[in-house]
Amino acid sequence: MFSNDNELKKYFYLISYAGIILAIILNLSSVFSFIQYLWQLIIPFIVGFCIAFILNIITNQLEKSLLKNVRNKRMISFILTLILFVSFLLLICFIIGPELIHSLKEIVKLAPNAYDQLLIFLKENRNIMNGSFKNIIDSIISLDLDLSALYKTIINNWQSLFHSGFSILSNTLSSLYTFFIGLVFSIYLLFSKETLSRQLKKTTIAFIGKDKTEKVCKIIQLSGDTFTSFITCQCLEACILGSMFIVTMGILKMPYAMLMGVVIAITALIPVFGAFIGCFIGIIMIGIVNPIQAIEFIVLFLVLQQIEGNFIYPHVVGNSVGLPSIWVFVAVIIGGNLMGIMGMFLFIPLTSIFYTLFKTYVKDQLKK
């Protein structure tokens, strides 16, 4: 029936693959449950790998610059990196954290009065508006939000709120546990990265051969360099922009200078649209306290954005990932649609890697 063993193997593999695919289709719910269970198992190690990757960037920079001619520079740079990382966490917990909590409490306390003033302002100036603006104002006025009734509703439903709060607390503790396990795992990775690299390379050679392993190593090297460059430049640029807002808002006596600096720095990590998200948040928060200062904040944002875009960004980030602007925009849009904010951040270096590989492939084909 079969002319040779190779043909028999081909049909055997084909039937096996078809059987596996059919089994997956017929048991999709079980497959998704298994994937979810597997994800819960490996998420601490993924977090650990991400932490190790970021800490490794700092470690390498310390080795190459500050500790270039120092003995045992690997151990010293690693200890310094851990000290910097722990100091950063302590800064957030004991300095920035309390300031943010205080600012949020002030916003919650001032929100009812600000809402009443907004309604009065809109009702008084409704007639000078027209078109879509008038419809928006009518919609806001028609809401007629009764904060005292809202407070009574919250009190009456305290049990469900308690359960929700308990769920949030449970998720927070679970996240902290995952982060701690990931941090411990990242320390092991950093200590044994050379050994793991050698073992992984030997294993890959054993399965796919030396030539293909060299190609895989080049792709891994390209990926590491691209992500390192992108993360370093993006974080540095976000810190500079956030610091500029903290200093200038402090000089101009604007409220929530520390809070807005942190918000701008965090949102600026999102490529292209991030800083504008931070601006929108700032307008709402400052507008609750003082609408005039909210307008001043908009002007300040536009000025600092121009300074950052024309003078700081080209020098700090520049062409850090080697990707044309049009493809950066495409990567942000697609990444945002697929994975939200995380996708916006990840898809730029990923697109850059594929772009570089495809460009290299095209050049090689043209040479042939």
C-alpha cells in the first residue's frame, strides 16, 4: 500500500496532527482552562525574567562605565544595582506614596464643591454655547449627580463593597507575592546568566545544529539590544519629563506638583499618546481645585512638550530602535488594540526586530 517507510511516516504524522487539532477543537474549554492554569504557574517566572532583564541593563552600564577598571566588578555592580532598586522601592513607599495619597484625599474632599461650581458655571453660560458644545453641556446638567444620595447608596451597600474591597486586597497580596517570587528568581538569573546561556546554547546545538543555533543567537542578540535601547531611552525620557513638570509646577505654585510629575512620567512610558493621557488627567485634577490653574497647566504642558520634543527627545531617544516614524505609529495602534497599554509599549521594539530581520533578508536576496 505504501511505497516506502518515508511515505508511511508522512501519513502517520499527518493523521496524528489532525487528531491533535480535532481533540483541541472538541475540548476548547478544557484547553483554555489548562492554559490559564499554566499561565498562573509561570507568571512569577515571567515577572522574574522581566525584572532580571531590567536589572541587567543597570548592571551592564555600571560595569562598562563606573566600574570599568575595578576588580570583582560583576559582584560590585550587582550589589549596587540591588541597592538602587531597593532605594527606588523605598522612595515610592515612603516619600512619593504618602504624597500621592494626600493629593488624592484632597481631590476627593474638593470634588463635590467643584462639581457644584461646574454646574453653576455651565447653567450660567449655556446660552452662549451652540451646536455640539450645547448638547454636551445639557447632558452634563441633566446628570444632576446627587453626592449625598450617592453616599447613602454606598452606606446601604457596604457589604458588597466590603467583599469587593476584600477581593481587591486579595488580588493585591497575590500580586505582591508574585512580584516577590519574581524578584528572587531574577536574582538567581543574574547570578547564573553565563552558565544558563552556555547550557541553553549547547542544548540548542544538540537539537537543531550549530549553523541554525548561530542564527538563533543573532536574533536573540538583536532582540536584547533592541529592548535594552528602547527601555533605557524611554525610561530616561519619561523621568526627565516628569522632573520638568515637578520643578516647573512647584515654581508656579500649582497644586499636586509631585502627583502630576509622577503621573506624567508613568504615562510618558506609553509611546506617542502617553503624555497627552497624563495631560488630560492633570486638567481634571487641577481643574477641581482651580479652573484657571488648569488652563495654566495646559499652557505649561504645551511648552514643556515642545521643549521635550525638539531638544530632549532627539538626543535621549533619537532613533533608539531603528524604526521609521510611520511604523512606530502602526506598532502603537496595533499593539494598543491587541494588548492595551502593554501592547503599545511592547510592539515598538517587537516591530523593530521584525523590521530589521526583514530588511536584512531583502538585502541578502538582492545580493543573490
